[in-house]
Amino acid sequence: MAYDRDELVRLLTDYYNFYNRVFWHATVVPAPPGGWPEINQETLAALNKNDTVIDLLRHLPYVDDQSYQTEPSIMDDTPIVNYRSEDLQKKIRDGDFPDMALSRAGADPPLPPSCAAIAICSNRNGYEVILDTEDGYVYWGDPIGNHDEEAPSLNSTLTERFRGDAANEWRLAGFNVYEPADLFELCKERFRELYWIGLGPLNLSVQRGNMGWEYESEPEPDWSDPEDDFSHNKLARKMRNAGWLGDGEGGCWDVEKFDRLDEQGSSEEE
């Protein structure tokens, strides 16, 4: 598909605002006219990105500075990459890429110049979300190579396109490929169906697609294990009690009530 910067920025802004309404409680800030001046070829030189990627990163929305050190997560254990951050830019200049913070930065081969990570796990429990400005797609990867989501139809094109291409064989190991609108809608659907539940900007309770979870509207009558206070099903019932799913776009439900119910532990109703 054709890469469209403005459409990608619009979709990502909408996606971030969905998260913000549901559980971030932060401020999503659009880029100023002309883009973020602190993001440029000089500050990100060590990443070896082409001008199209730098232009994209300059125009992405970011989350306003918060009191916590880690950026908000958009998936399980998957914080966004804040290219505006002075600390991150210093690490880039110094070639300091701890864990998987910038996804294959400093690796051999590195991420291609046409690609940029927008969200990356810092351990193997999360995901990688990589935009490719050359083909316009988003690559959603599991770092251990066993994606829990069913492979979309676009995956069938990857082997033909990249087999034997050392710089791009990463796309063949645990990555699903999507048109941007399709991926962001899929992620929203995981929240709507309560497979993903946000517990603040840094934490989610997640039942992955291969875990066989089913929502139970009533607790087991003889279940007395105190650990059930923190079970995913209990959280899902509290979401329902607070009016989820609202309007389906993160609004028209009582997020404050859910927060209160969550703090009450075993109490599911006021």
C-alpha cells in the first residue's frame, strides 16, 4: 500500500486518544506546525534513518511528560518510544541501546532506514510495533517468535518478498503485518472484548489470543481463593459494572467507578 504520513499520524492520534480515554489519563500532544524541532537527522543520526522516517517521527503525536520514568504502554509490556526525550536522544548518540529499547538498533543487520519503532518491549513479555515507510505497513512482532494473534492475510506475502534478504528476514520471525488502520482497530477490539484491560498508563491485565480465556459474567459460587481478587475475570466484571464498553471508542463509561472498584479488591459492586 502507499505510505501516507498524514493518514498515519491521524490514525495513531486516534489510537492514542482511545487509550487516553480508557486508562492513560495523560495528555496526547500533536506535533506543532513543521513537526517537533528536536527530532531531526542530527539528533537521531546513529539510527541511520532516511528523511521520510525522520519526517514521520517529527510529526507523530507524543504523550506529554509524566511523573513516571517509563512511557505509557500501548500493549502488554510495550511502551511507546518517545523520540523527543533528551535521555533517549543521548542514548542514541552514545550508541547505548539497552535491552530491546529501540528494536535491533546496533544489531547486525540493523532495522532498515525506512523503518521506525513506535513501541518496543523492554523484555520478552511484550511486543514490537514497527512502521515501514517504504511499504506503508505496520509490523507487529512477538520477540520470542510465537505470535499469539492469528496471521493476517498479508503475512502470506512476506516470504516471497523477503526470503534470503538478510536485512529483512526479521519480518519472517514472529511478525504479523497489517495496514495501519487494521492493526489499530484490532487492538481496540481487544479492549472492547476485555482481553486487554488497562490499569493505568504502565500496566495492563492481558489474556492473549492463544490462552483460551472466556469472559464469565458471574464468579464461581464456591471460589474463595483470595488470588481471585486480582484475576482477569474479576477485573472484566468490574469493567462491566462501570458501564464498559460505553460508546466503543473509550467514552461513555465510568472510568472513575472502575478505578474505585479496582481499589476495593474483592468488592465488585458499590
